[in-house]
Amino acid sequence: QVQLVESGGGLVQAGDSPRLSCAASGRTFSSYAMGWFRQAPGKERESVAAISWSGRSTYYADSVKGRFTISRDNAKNTVYLQMNSLKPEDTAVYYCAAARFGGIGPTPYDSNRYTYWGQGTQVTVSS
């Protein structure tokens, strides 16, 4: 069992660069691929980024590519999402998720690949 707790959200200005953190419990964190998803009001949950257990493989949605960076620190059981050049359309609840395998696989954007989910952290970007 893995428990995930996100932090770092809040009200920010367009152009700001906050960093989200996701702290995981459990000794198996370092063997799991991790992902960040988001859900805006009235929209479906969408993939943002994913990272393999080693950090060597990453995936980004086109909407955030070049602006967001996913990383992890296995010694701290934490995955991060550095968000740069935020836009109002980035406003959403951001969730981290853990998959019970190490690679990001061919469909890292598929939420069904992830077994454990955090409660989410709200990010609101004002213009």
C-alpha cells in the first residue's frame, strides 16, 4: 500500500513558477513509476507528466511540454512537478499517482495504469 500526499498548490499569478511535491509512504516508492494528472472544473482528468522509477524516462503532455518538469528523489520518497510560465488554463486540481511497475510504458498518460492516487492539490492561476 502506498499513500500519496501532494503539496505546493495555491493561488499564483500567471507567469509564476511554483513546484508541487508528492510525498509517498512505503518502502516500494523507488520501484514505482509516478505520474502527475490534473482536472479542471467541468473537464476530465488529464495526464500532465510521468517519470520512471529511475528518473531516466519521462513523459509530458503537449500542453505543458517545455514549461513543466517532473523529477523524483527516491531517497526522500518524493516526486516533484516544477511548473514554469503558468497560464490561467493551468488552473486545476493536480494529483500525483503511482503505478505498480517501474517503467512509464507505452501509455504513460493512461490513468488506468496507476494504482495509487493522492487527494490532490488545487492550483489556481490568476491573470
